[in-house]
Amino acid sequence: MPLTKVQAEGVNLADTFAFSGTVTGAGKILQIVTSGNISGTFDTSSETYQSMGCNVAITPSSTSSKIMVWANVSGFYMYGGQGGSGDDGASGAIYRDSTEIYGSNARFLYHRDTSAGSMEIGMPCVLQVLDSPSSTSEITYHLYMRAYVGSTINASGYDRSIIAMEIA
């Protein structure tokens, strides 16, 4: 007996459809907050993290909520450093209140200058972390940057922003 293929003529979108299954592993987005674009002055040669003046506050609705945090610097440039055979670099970090939760001194920009001159490099920086704060108190996430080995980082006039999204 041959098989017959039946094709639907269409679906009436006004109809209601009952769902009897379950969905697992999917979270619900409860809230999203953003700092908006900040483009003020930022210039540092510090080898410790410095605030870029970009932060966002969020109050989780449950201690089991996760917070997805994205931070972006549309551009910056780095100059100076040791020259010779020295190496220079920069890194960014995301802080929850006063605690670093992402960065761990990982360099996202690095160059090695084998001559005695300086090198300028301009590039964007994007950081992201899924945080489990276990809190229902207001939390503020901050964007920080630092320079390495005598370099100077300048992000003045470049937009930067941070977004926090609560996921249940």
C-alpha cells in the first residue's frame, strides 16, 4: 500500500492551541537595566583597576536569580610602555559592588614592541559574565580598566555601556 502525504491548507492564527508538555532548562527574563551610553573622559596609566564611570544597579527578585552582565567599550587606545623588549597590555573587569567577578587580570589587548618606540592600538572591548549573586538587595555592576607595564589607556570620547539582565 503506497504512503500518502497530506499537506495542510493553512493555519488559522485565531485558533488557540493547548500545550500539554513541559519545558525544562529555559529561564525567564525578569528585568533588563542599562547604563546607557557614557562617553566622558577616561585616561589611566594605573596598573590597578580604575572605574570607567559606567555602572548599572539592579535588584534581583529572588536569591536564585542569575544576572547576565554585558559591558562594552566602543574603543580606546593604548600608548607608551617599556619599549625595547618590554610588553604592554590592558585588561577590563566587571565588578559587583566592590568585588571583581570577571577579569582575573586576563589581558584583552596585548602588544610587544621590540623597538624603542611607542605603539598605538585602538580597539573595542566587550566583557560578559553570568553572575549568581544570591541576593535580593540592590547590586551595582561597574566597568573597570587597567594598564600594564607603564602603558597608558585612553577611552575618552568613546562610548561605553553596561547592561544587566535578571534571569529566573
